[in-house]
Amino acid sequence: MNNEINQILDEIEAGEELTCENAVILFDDKNLSVTERIYHLADSERKKSVGDKVSYIVNANVNFTNICYTDCKYCGFWRKPNDKDAYTHDDDILIEKFERARDFGVTEICMQGGLNPQISLDRYEEVLRLANRIIPNVHLHAYSPAEIDHVQRKTRLPLEKILRRLKEAGLSSIPGTAAEILVEKVKKKISPGRISVQRWCEIIKTAHQVGIPTTSTIMYGHIEETQDLVEHMKILRDIQSQNINKDSKTGFTEFVPLPFIPYDNKMGKEFGITEMASMDYVFKLHSIARLFFKNHIKNIQVSWPKIGLDAAKISLNLGVNDLGGTLIEENISRESGSEYGQSLTPQQFNEAILSAGKIPVQRTTNYQIIEQDDPDFRHPKENDFLILGKGAQSGTKDSNPLTMLN
């Protein structure tokens, strides 16, 4: 371990903010002892910031249309209007999905779809109201920045007005997807038809201004370079700093790294990507994210549908404090080739968290802990859940991340 690296790690341990330049240096260093110390510092920061509770949310995923004109290279979910398996769900199908989610005791409905030219702003509002009618007081986490942009292009209404209308219809928060990686030169290569970095930031900032919180994400493990990862995270940190300085009640609730799944989409073939990011890359990104964001974004989530529950469990000792959701009927990862199934039960989450030496808690979308005796929430029982597909693997005995590095 050289003196420069030692100094960077000592500065982090002393509580100094991790600079972009130093984050790049840490990412690129391959020394095992450096990696071990990064993991240790990230875990210490996690404990200091959020304690030993690891959270999850009981939620359902509803994709209401897979018709899309964007043709993103990395997406295996989208369909053309005339494809045999293209769909746009009517109210009857949506009601069935919402009722099923209600019976599972979900506290959150995640809704996203393709950019379907036939769906109007009125319809987006109707779907929100329908969900709230079937599941009163459910948190509706819906409509990515790409979908918001799509609506504005169709209606030509001011962005703020669209967001206020959706909020009035029941929109509770917005997923921070469609970011991919917030570096224009990379974004144009992997998703040339998607919204620009500037546009994504504009929509996210406007949502925060009108009182709609969002998540934040990054898609990695494709053609990005280390500098791109750090530039992306800096943009997020700067946006969140503005919220903190304004004493805003909204902002980013979490940061979710999403590894690219290369198997059933154009992008994997075009760029010759045959495997997902290695576990050392996955773990190191989550750890450095914890150190980089510190108190700016306190919740670092790992995506079990992308990497599986075994690897997700290991990350709980590397800076991660959230396992995400039960995700009843998750389709997007599956249709890009993920092998880890579509749903998990609270019991599976509890077992994984306990085996990592942490305290499992169920949470709301805004990271409020749901107490077991809270009368406002129905806590699902194990037999409430129908596990779809293979399901994520669990039960890894070895919690040492260094034994899983590829």
C-alpha cells in the first residue's frame, strides 16, 4: 500500500469527504489490502450513518405496457406495437394485479412501462387513481424521468404542471431510472434514443422542487470507465447537496447500483459483453458509493434481482443497508436474462439479513421503519406469497467477500 493510498484512506477515516480524484484512485487500485480497508471503512461508515438495521420493503412491480419506441440497446423488455407479446393492460387486468398486491400486504406499488405513444397524461393519472382506489394509502413509486419526458413531449405542458398533476393523482415518488450513466458520451453510445444527462437532471430537480422524492441509480458493468462512475456519482451528490442546503423535505431517498445484464439484448452483442460485472467490481462500487455519499445519501441499496441474494447478503458487511423489495412480478431484469427470479418473501429477507449479522426491518418507501404492532400495516405471512420463477439463491455460509471475488 503506497503512501498516497494510505493518505486517502486515513483522510476518509478522519471523516473527510471523498473527492472525485481520490475516488478514481481507489476504484483503480487492485491491491487486496487496499480493497480490504475500503470494505472496512465502508462498513464503519454504514454503521455510523444508519446503524445495524438492514431494511427491505414489501412491494409489487406492475409493468402496464411493454410497447416502446426508444429501442434501448440494453433492454430486453420493450416490444414493438405489432409484436405478438406486446401488451398495454386495460383496467380489468390492472385491477387484478393491484388486488393481488393488496392481498400480499404490499406498502408500495412500483409502476413503469415502455414509452408507448398511445398512452396519454390522462391515462397515467387514471392508473394512479385506480391503484389508490384498490389499495388505499399505498405508496405509488412510478414513472421514470424518461416517461415524464415522454408525457411532456406529447402534451407540451410545463414540466412542473405535469408533475403536480401526477402528484395530485397519487404519485408518491419517482424511480431514478433512465439515468443509465450520467456521462453524455457514454449515454449516447448505449442509449442514443434516451433522454440526455441534462434532461434527466432537470426532471429530477423539478420533482424535488414540487415535493416528489426520487431514488437514484447507476447502470454499470458495460463500456464505462472509472472516471464515468465517479462523474455520475458527483452529479447525484451535487443535486442532493442542493436539497440539503435548502432544507428540502424531498430529494434522493437511496442510491441503487444496477449491473448491466448482457444476455438477451442488443447491447451485449454489439459491444461483445458476454458476462456481468465481477463480484469484486460489484462490491467495490457499493463500498465506494457509501464512502462517497456519506450523509448526502444515507441509504445504499443492493439489487438482488441482478446479482442474487447470496452476493447481496455479502454486501451487507461492505456498506449496504437495504435489500430493496419483494418485487412481486418483476419483469425487466428477467427479460434481459437475469437468473434470479421474480420475487422474494419477507422470510427470505429476514434469514439473509440475520445470517449477515444484521437486524432485519421492514420499511416504507421513505425509509420509515414499520413496527410489528403498527395497526396501519398488514404484515404479510410467508404463505401469502407465491414465488414466481426460480427465486434468488440464499443460504451462503461464507460471508467473507474476499472469498467471492472473481
